[in-house]
Amino acid sequence: MKQFLHLISCIILATGMLHLSAHADTTPATKAKVPAKKTAKAAEKPAAAPVALDDDDGEPDVQESKTFEYKCELGNVLTMYTNVDDDKHMAMRWKKRLYRLTRMETTTGAHRFENRKAGLLWIGIPAKGLLLDSHRGQQLANECKTTDQIIAEAELKAEAAAHAK
């Protein structure tokens, strides 16, 4: 069973890395433009409207969120915050920072959330969760499970042991 779950994790990881490389910026660098001299008319124009924040920017508000704490291998812990009014985003506390993650569509049914700016990629399957650093191409946390998942796994093992006798 562990080998099967490991295989599924590897497939999801490979799919995620292919997705990231397919969306890499391939536009050539352009020459920097020299700013034009300011005229009196330019000085009179009102300041430009503030630029809208990127989906990955800003600290998410988690006060009204449902909280899920995940315990991972090697003692890593992360907390997920979900909001019933917004299924396209969730927040994640990792290493004392709060990140906003955006849902990415998948063909496998796995829950995939990403913060491209920070390079964080969360993949959740029924058996566990996995946190990846897409900038470095490495795992940050694996075998992440909520208390409910840990209890369900223990019950399945006990049931399998009882049937094996």
C-alpha cells in the first residue's frame, strides 16, 4: 500500500513539475526604455491608480476560516485555513509565515494549490498532503496528515490486522 501511495505521489509530483515548466515565462527580455523628460503637463496629471495586488500577494485574512493542522514527516507542521465562501483560495501557515494559495485545476482529482511568487505548491490527496518548492524543485514536507487522517489510517491497519488473523 505504501508503494502504491508513493507511486501516486511521484506521478502527481511529475505532473506538477511538467505543468510548471509549461507555464514558464518564455518571452525574450526587452531593452530598458529611457524615461522621457517630464513636462509641465505631465506634472499636472494625477497620480496613477494603485496597481492591483497579484493573487499571491498580501497576507490572507484567516479570522473566519476553518483550520486544519497537518503533521508531516521529520517533525514539520503546517496549518491550512479554508473559507466556505471562497473555494478558489486557501491560506497556509508554513515556517511562521502565512501564504495565500490559489487552486489550480487538475485532471487527477487531487487538490492542488499554488503560490507562484513564493514557489509553494500544495498537493492534497485523500491519504496525505505534500508541500513542494517549485522554484528549487524539491519537497518541503511529505506525508502530511491531519489528526482525522492519522486516526483513519490506524483504524484501517487495525482492521487489516484483525482480518489477517
